[in-house]
Amino acid sequence: MAIAGIDEAGKGCVLGPLVIVGFSIKPEDEKKLIKIGVRDSKELTPEKRKKLAKKIEKIGDIAVLKVGPCKIDGYQKEGVNLNQLEAMKFSEIVNMLVPEKVYIDCPTRNIRKFSSFVKKMIKSKTEIIAENFADKKYPVVSAASIIAKVIRDNEIEELRKKYNFEGSGYTSDERTVNWMKNWLKTNKDFPEGLVRKSWITTEYMIADKKQSRLSGFFKNRQ
């Protein structure tokens, strides 16, 4: 018998991938997670998360899915919102690990609908326990949260080296938004695979750039 926890990192970011992680262990091994200090990844420093991730990897099995900006944009065009996308990917994780019971950090308040969506897509008889803030309550979900955050941080660091962008990648981060604006001032478009173009923030920036081009065109024609 095995239990699993599933969580994600990067859902609300405008830059970089969405990372979804499933972590599976034997129920009796959950105390090992508590012993090494596993808790919600948001309560830990980046360095602490990295150290814990290495210890977590030795305790159970890990399944990782990365959904890049282009894929996210593609799903959005097809009418698949982020919560639906997460449900699809969570079910893939369950089908990989096939636990007896899975604890899910539910991304929406409509827990029943989300759980039903996941249940329809899994191939096993896995019991689904979906809760808001499950990463604070269940160590197995906390472990998945930590691994997801470490992987996401590593992905962002590689992108940062490549494009020299600033900030955390969230739309709430003024440094990130300013970097995006400055990038568009000197480039035709954002780098492929970096920016989620279906985000409102990005759409506004691209629309403003197009408007500026039109204004400049008509001004020059006068």
C-alpha cells in the first residue's frame, strides 16, 4: 500500500513553466518526513528547500510533469483553464504512481468539482482526498510542494541566465513587469518558451506595442 501527495509550483507566474509533482511513500514512512522537518514549501527558504529535497528523494518515489508557457497558452486557446489543466495533470500523476490514497492540494474552492474531474481521468481505484492548503496539513503533500518548488526555481534560474530577466516571474512583481516592458521596447516579441502570452498582463503589453506601432505609422504618413 502507498499514499501520495500532489502539489504544483508556478501556477500564477507569467514567466516559466508550471511544475506538478507527485510524491509517493508507504504510510509508515510519513513520520520520516516529519522527522526531517518537511512542511509547506512557502515557509522554507530556498536553501532549506534544496537540502530537504535531497532527503525527500531518498524516502519515496517522485513523478514530475512540466507544462511550459507555450503548452499553457495552447490549452487556454482550447478553452482549458488552469484549474482544468491541473486536474488533467494531477490525474496523470496518479496514473503514474497508482497509490491507494492520494492527497491533493486543491487549487479551487470547488473541491467536489475538481475531485470529480480528477476521478474521471484516473485508471485506478485510488481514493482522492482534495483539500485547500493540503500542503500545510499533510507531510506527503508538503514533500511534493518542496520538490515542485525546487524544480521550478532551477528552471527559472536557467531562464534567468539565458534571458537576464529580473524578478520572480510573477505579475505581482514590479521588477518582472518592468523587465517585460523593457524587453518589448527593443524586441518584436518575447522569447519562445519564456512568457505565457495568454496572461492578461502579457496581452496588454503586446496590444500596447501594436498600438504604438500603428500610432507611429500614421504619424509618419501625415
